[in-house]
Amino acid sequence: MHEIELGGNPRLPGNFGSPPMATSSSMKQETRRLLALLTDQPLRVALWTSLGLLMVRPLVGSMTLSLVVDLGLIVTLIVVVRRLIRSRAVFFICGALLLMTLLSRSLREWDEGLHDNVFLTALGMSATVTSAVFSLFVLGLLLNYAVRAPMVTLNTVLAAINAYVLIGVVFGFVYLVLYERTPSAFTLDLALGSPEVQLRYFSMVTLTTVGYGDIVPRGTEVRAFAATEALVGQIYLAAIVARIVGIQGASASAAAAAAAANSAAHHDGKHDPHA
């Protein structure tokens, strides 16, 4: 009877795949490829991570997985900051904000008796405020990058989209601070998810002016912020589209003028008898 070799080490029955060393090598190569993508195209990765946060975070019930999802977004935004601003001071400030955010958010997850402990209550609110400040800082960098770009590229568009998503994230943190201070500020059904997830959802539907009406703001403060966010969302879309179109038109005009100048210089050179 002839033996049929199925691949792998014939002395190890059932080893039909690649050798362990090959598998380990491929995993290392994949890890390097992902790290290279993060460092070379941080704006694209940031957009994927932001959208993943919006879609995956509500489905994650585990405390550890929730922190991992949040950590992924924060690390990606820090890489974006590092690429947009070549400053060690800014990078260290972002790192400090990251550590403060992770520490306070980790402790807040153990919310047994949160409302009975003044320290934990203050810590939970500081986590939200720190996250809002960090997101607002990155939002400013992205807007500055998109508005000051000399020409429209894929990175310009990605920066504008990331900034739009971060507007919703920042307002979500603002609503969470208001909720932690006054739980009756919103009509939330806690059986549907954590307040953070629901208020981020409320922020996004307010930013896009969808307004399903399932979450209703109560009180003057939260209604003022909701109205402001709706206005910001509409003004941002109109302004950023106008700016991108203007940049594209200016760069096209400059290119056409340069081409015309080169053509005229070439034409004059042909007719110059001393050339």
C-alpha cells in the first residue's frame, strides 16, 4: 500500500498545515504590516477605528473588551497627533492624557457603589472630561490640517471625515458629563446599554439631525448643547465642502497658470534669435 503525504511533518499525524515556524513567521509579517499601515496611513486607520468604536462598542458587554476597544481608538489618535505635529512636548502631553484617561476609565468600570463614593464619582467625571479634552485637541489638529492643506488629497478628505466623527464623540462626552451630574437630564433606558453608549448614539443622531426621538434631553443645558451640536453639524458640512472645493479650484488654477507660463516661455524661446 502506498503512503499518501498530506503535507507537513509525516511523523506527526494530523499536521496538515504549515510548520509552526512558518505560522509564527507569517503572524510576525502580518503584525509588521498592520503596524506599518498604522504609521504610514494613520488617518485611514483612525477612521476605521472610529467607525468600529461606534459599531462594536455597543455590542461589547465585557469590561475588559470595552477598555480594549477604547484603547485602540486612543492609541490610533495619538499616532495621528504624532504624524501631524512633530513635537515631543505635544506627544508627551497626549501620552499623559492617555494614561489619565485609561486609569480613570478603568477604575470607573468597577462602578459598584459609584454614586455612594465621592472619590469614584469625581474620578468617573474626570475620565469623561479628560477624554473630551483629548478628543477636542485631536479634532483641532485634524481641522487645521484639512483647512490649511495646499491641495486636496486623500488625507485631506480623511482628516475632514475624522474631524466630523470626532465632533460627535466630543459632544457625546459632554452629554455624559451632564448625565453624571444630573441623571434625569436624559430619558435613558439603562436596559438598552450603558449611558456612555446611549449618549454617544444620541450625539451622532443629533449631529446628523436624524433625531429619532427615543432619547429626549430634559433641561435647558442639555437642550442648548443638543441644538448647538445640530447647528455645528450642518455648518461644518457646508463649510468643509466649500473649503475643499475652493482648495481644489485654487490648485487647479495654479497648475493651469504654471502650465501657461511654461508654454509661453517655451514659445518665446523658439522665436528668440539669440537663443
